[in-house]
Amino acid sequence: MAISTGDKIPNVTVMLATPDGPQKAETAEVLGKGKVALFSVPGAFTPTCSAKHLPGFIEKADELKKKGVEKIVCMAVNDAFVMKAWAESQGAAGKIEMLCDGNGEFARALGLTMDGTGFGMGERSQRFSAIIDNGVVTVLNVEEPGAFKVSSAEHLLTQL
């Protein structure tokens, strides 16, 4: 069953891509304090994720913060080294925290996985965005397969 509005974020061990290298963290720690904008992409360096999804959150970071978002977190089923390289290539440092769900455990705990085996990607996270307030999901936007509309930074801004 997929997570929904009003649910508490599950606590799973993940990695963060930091300037000092991979850092182990708990999702309750990363997402459980304050107002957090979380968005998930099927994969770093993939076309829509690199051309639209991450750049939109970088571009709208200041606007999101003006509306009360304390932290913006990008999640993908990728390792910390890939996520760090992607953040550097996109200019996300200092604006977006990169949450690395390398084994897909957090995506499974959320009930928001997709089967990317047809593309050689294995099990991945669905594309979505959420507002998490002190560990509780207050807004959740899950995309239909192949779509990019409701999980954008622009759409999330309209919900704050």
C-alpha cells in the first residue's frame, strides 16, 4: 500500500551525497523535522529528470523557501557517488539535498516503486513530490507512468 496524505514517513537507512562523500542517515532524521519538500526521480542523469525535474527545483528553491519550506530533498534509487556527480553537474549544491536510496528500500517502504527492468534500470522509485511537515505527509503528488506534471516544483508551489 502506498503512503498517503496524513501518513508518517517510514524510517529507513539511506545515504546522503555530501561534499565530504557518502553519509549514512535515517529518513526520520532527514525528513522528520520542519517543512520539507521531497521529490523523487526514477534516475539521476535520465532525460526528464535532468532537463526538467531537478532544474525546476533548483530554479524555484528560493520561492519554496519563501513559502516556508526549510529543506528541499531529491531522492533517487542511485548510489551516493552518482547523486553527488549529478548534483554537481546541475548546480544543485547548497540548494538541494541528495537522498540516495541505492537499494530502493525507502521507495519500497513508501509503496512508490516502479518496474524499470524494461529499460535496464531495475526497480526504481516512481516520480513524485511531497510536502512533509515534521515527518507527516501533508501533500503528495504521484505521477502517472511516463508523465511529468504534478511532481514539478511549479505545481508544488501552488499547494503551499
